[in-house]
Amino acid sequence: MTLTPADNIFSPSLRLITFILLCSFSLNAQTKHSRSQAGVTYYVDPNKGNDRNTGTAVSKPWKTFENLNRLTLSAGDGVKIITPGSFHTSLILKAKGTKDKPVKVWFAPGRYNFFPDGAVKKQLHITNTNDTPYALKAIALMFDSCRFVNVEAFNAATIVLRGKMIETFVNACDHIRLSGLNFDYQRPTVSELKVLSATNNYADVLIHKDSKYTIKDSLLTWQGEGWSYSPGSYWQVLDPVTNELERVDIPVEKAKFSSTGAHTVRIHFSQNPGFKTGMIYQNRDITRDCAGIFMRNSSNLWLKDLNIYFMHGMGVVSQYCNNIKIDHVAVRPLASSGRTCAAWADILHFAGCKGKIEVGNSYLSGANDDAINVHGIHLKILEKSAANQLKVRFMHNQTYGFNAYAAGDSIDFIKPQTLLAYGSNVVTDSKMLSDKEILLTLQSPVMADVQLGDAIENTTATPQVWIHHTTIARIPTRGILTTTRRKVVIDNNNLQRTYLTGILVSDDAANWYESGMVKDLTVSNNNFYYCGGPVIAIHPENQETGNAAVHSNITVTGNHFYLKDNSLFSAKNTANIKLINNDIKLKGQLKKMEDLIKLDHCTDVKTSPNNINVLNK
């Protein structure tokens, strides 16, 4: 496990003090709000407005969001940004709409530049992306403790980030709809180049016009807005012919760079480390320090008709949220940009959520990691503090700093070696002792057979999932990861050339600590085009296999598989598998079904009928 800079600098006690002080600062620094009268519309014009105006008439608009940020909007209130322009302050909305009279925010068509210099900045712990846990993160749009808010732009307003920023932060809200916005970066944090020609000793490359750089003393430095870095060995390569994207290790630390023209560079090396003519290469700093859209502790969220041309960090992150709908969201670069990367890491990431998650009618592409990841979080038991109390701990350095439990949550006790549950209880109180440790008070006494080192899963924080009518393409890792014990349906999707497994069901309590067991998964009527094998993998990371099933009730039916390497399906410690009525097309010679699947300690498996044919070419 790699230590972050914070682990090296701060002792545990100093980290706790810093954590408490930062939280206190965040709370004390909040602006005092006055309540708006119901039914008022406020106007903002970043070009001709004046913050000394009333802001309540289209002829008297405010210039910035400063006055608006001091209000708590009431039912039926509205905000209209009537002309596009530049903002050096965040929109920090507090609003109390109702179902019948929501608060509405409207953006006029055009480009909106949001700069981080005067934006609100907060210390945020974001799951799976916590390399800089105590750094302040700039935010463009913030919805804080809001109820019934609709944001509308009709796909004609584009928010352009002018430095590393969270594009939208939704915190402790209910019934929020974001509709019709486009998001982009002036200077994406992933740099791109195309190899024009390559030999054993040099490569001539064309660097994308948006990937700013400098060359000094034969060393290239990527230059961004408020950031810079020198390329390391982490790269991604896109084959523009096959549309396949993969991660590659290309060490360039000893390479020399020389300019040969506008945006053209020659890379010199003693031996070609991996550059190939005609390929497009992506490079980024691997520090996990941000998210694109971050939604936490919120309910009834609807992202609709969004275009995300680029987002920095861990994509759209939903952390301990309830009921989320992603509808007609397109994540891909603007076609006219010529770029190939739209997401710095994952595209959609859900951790500890509950209720229903629906992802539909969307296009998810151009990522640096998985397209969709749905999981819970295992915490390790450190101490039996009292008869009905346990001290537990976040174990992965990328995931910690937030309360993973609430009063009333049900929990299961999990053996990490088997990933099997052996008991349950109910949380009556959850207290953060530090950014990594939590004291749980339970409804019943802790069972005698609960051992230190065992794990706990929050079984309340497990959602139903429906992923449908969505295309997933240009993904260097997995298409869909889902580990939740409630019903999961994945149907009518197109998965195109994911470099690794198309659908992965994992569960572990020793690595990323992403929980948990799957009890009802249906994969139906999807098209899998040349995904990495096995195309579907049910693979819990239990160290002791035994005869008991971790996952169960897996149905794969009515799908069309175009196999890349004749590896269709694998499963481990899984019960009740139905792999039936699928159309499977192979390369090479015709094979039997048993040659395309791999089973390890699985029971009650049905693998026929299926239709298997050889591709014509």
C-alpha cells in the first residue's frame, strides 16, 4: 500500500487535530444567510451587471454570485444568468423549494468560464480519490442543504473550468435536477499526442493544441492552468482504427525532447520505449486529488441531458446518496475538439449508496479507468470497546474521512478470508474518532465470535441497480463493476472493446475493501463487441474458497457476444448460474461452450442452450 504525502508528514494525532480544525474552520466560515421572499426571480449578468443593483429585475442584474450566495431561496424563487461570461466566484446555492414550486436556476446559452482563484474551496474526502485529503478543492457550482432545485440550460450553456475544480458539488440535498448543462476544461488535465513516425531512436509526435507544454534543457513539462508536471511512465494508447484503448508503461524519464515546429516534437531515446506510428497517446499526473461532479449524503438526484466533454478526477462520484438517476448523459470530448479523453479516471462511481441507481440512455467513453463502478465499503474491526461497541477503521488510503454509518443502519459481520457473513446487528450511533476510525454503538451486544480483523458491511447502504440502453466505449479497464446484494439488471447496452472485462462482480476485504456480495444479477439483451476476456467475470477475492457461495443467482441471457479471445465467462464461489439463450460469435475454430467458460467452486450451473458460431472474418 503506497503512502500518500499526508501519511509521511502527519502523525496520527496531528492528523486528527488537523481534521478537527479544518472541519471547524469549514463550519465557522459559512456565510450567514437571509431568507428570500417566495416567488422572486434574481438576475445575474457577468458583463453588464452590478452587485449594487437590486438583482430582482432584468434591467438591474447583479454582476457576480456574491449577493445570491448570501440568500436562502424560497419556494418558487428563480435565478436567471442572462448572459454568458466569466466568474471568479462560485455559485453557492441554498434553496428550500417544494415539489409544486421548485427553485429554478437557468443559464442562458453560451460559454461560462469559472476560475478557481476566488471560488469557494473546501477540504473534502472523496471515496477512491484521496491522495490530497487535506488540500482545499475549488468548486464551481455548489448546492448545499437544498430541497427541490431544478437547473436548466437546454444543452446550450457550457461551463468551462479554468483550473482544477469540482464542476458541481451537491451536499446534503434532496430532489436536485441538473439538466441541459455542458462541462469542459480550457486545458484538460490529460495531455494528448499522436505519433507521426517512430524509429528505434526517436519518435516524431504532434501534440494536441489544447495540451500546452514547455521544453527546457531537453525536458518537456506539461503546462496547465495552475498546475504543471513532467510526463512519467503512465500512459494510455488509443488505436484510432480499432477504437481500442489500453494502459501502457512507457518510461520517458530519460528521454530528450526537441521542438520541430508548431505543436510538433521529436522525442529522443536510446531505445523506443513503446511509441508506435499512428497511435494516439494520453498522459496524466496520477495524483488522485479531485472529482468531476461530487454528490454526497443526498437523495433523489437526477442528472439529465448533460454533456461532459472533460472532467478532472474521479468522474461523477455519488457517496452515500439515495436514489440517483443518470439519464441521457454523454461523456465524450466535443467532436470539434479533436480530443480523445473525457474522463481523468472513472466515469460514474457510486460508493455506499442506497435506494435505486438508474443509468440509462447514456454514452460513456474516453476514460482513464472504469465506466461504472457500484460498491459498498468494508471497514475493519479494530477493537471491542464495550459490550455493544466496536471501533472500526477505513483500510484503503484512497477511501476515508467520512462517516460510513448512520443510526438505524443494518450491518453484517464478514470474514475477510471467505467474504461470508456470519452475523448481523443494527447501528444506534456512529461517531468519527478520526478521519480513519469510527466508534459504532450497536443495538445488541457484540457476538462472542466476532474477531478483531474481521470486516463490517453496511447492508442498508446497498442499492438496486438498473443500467440500460447505454453505450460504453474507449475504456482501458472494465465496463461495469457492481457489487451490491440488491437486485441488479444490466440490459440493452452496447459495450465496445473494453480492454479488460466487460462486466466484473468482485467483492474484497483485503485490497480496495469494496463490498459486497451479489444475490440477484441479470445481464440480458446486451451487445458485447470484442471486450477483454472473460467478458463477464464473477470473481470475489476470497482467500479461502471452501464450498459456500459468496455470490448467487446470476442470469446471463439473450446477449450477443463478439469474442475477442474466446474467453466468455468465469465464476468463482458462485451458486445458481444461468448462462443461456445467448448468441456467441467466435474467431477461429468453432468451440464448445465448456471451452469458453471457467468455473471454480460453483454450484447449480446451467450453460445451455446457447447459439455458437464462427465469425466470417
